[in-house]
Amino acid sequence: MSIRDKIVDGIISRLPYRLIEIDGDAYLLRFFPFRKTVRPPYDRSKWPAVYLHKFLRPDRDRELHSHPNKWSFSIILKGSYTEERRRGNEVFTRRVRLFNFLGLQDFHRIDELHGDVWTLFFVGPKVSSWGFWDRDTNEVTPHHDYLNQRRRLQ
Ligand SMILES: [Fe+2]
């Protein structure tokens, strides 16, 4: 391990973080670069925020999701990922290596991780809820209903 990697690891190991799970399934580690502790509410909603993310797996759902924030912007620090994006009623696939921007109307899913994926994730104010778009039926289901439907099917 290089000196640079040791320094970066040292900084990261001192940051507060929490594990983000989806239905008990570990999804990513969210580090808080500008907070001393992590205590509820974990994620401020009215204000823009910045997090350091380490992805643990891709998105498992076949549906593409929108984010609840007015905007989201990622700088890819390490690794890369393959993303599915909605364009009209079509889905296209692309490799994200440097930056990613999501507006309120954008739908995506992370299809595959390449290497250890670390991102610096900036979010604007939370103004909506997550939505899930079904590419076959063209329907968008709000987060809460989507999770309930999925639990019923399991
Ligand atoms: Fe996302």
C-alpha cells in the first residue's frame, strides 16, 4: 500500500459512517466528511449535503429509480460502474467513470460495479420521494408502495 493510500485510509477510518441497507441487504457505506458523529436525523433534507460513498453492490431491482433530491451529482473517485438510464421510454447503458448528474426527472440503476467504487456524492434539497420506473409497463411507483409490493411478492 502506498503512502498516499495509507493517508487516505487513515482519514476515511476517522469519519463517521453508516451502513445503508435496502430491506436488510447491505448496499453502501455512507461516510459523513463534515460531521463529528452520526445520529438521527442521519440525512438532512432541506439543505444540500455531501457524502462519501463506498458501494457494496449494484442495484438489484430491475426497475430504474429516481432520486428524491432536486439534483444529485457524483464524482467518481475510484472504480467505475455501468449504469442503465432512462431516455424517453427507452433504456440505454453507459459506463460511468468520472461524473454523474441526476435531475429530479431522471431514472437510473447501477447495473454493475467495476473494482472498488468510491464516489463523492452531492445532493440538493429533498423535494420528492424515490420513484421506480418499470420499463415494461411504463409505470412509476413511489418508493413506499414499491417496497410494499416487493415484500408481498417475497
Ligand atoms: Fe441511484
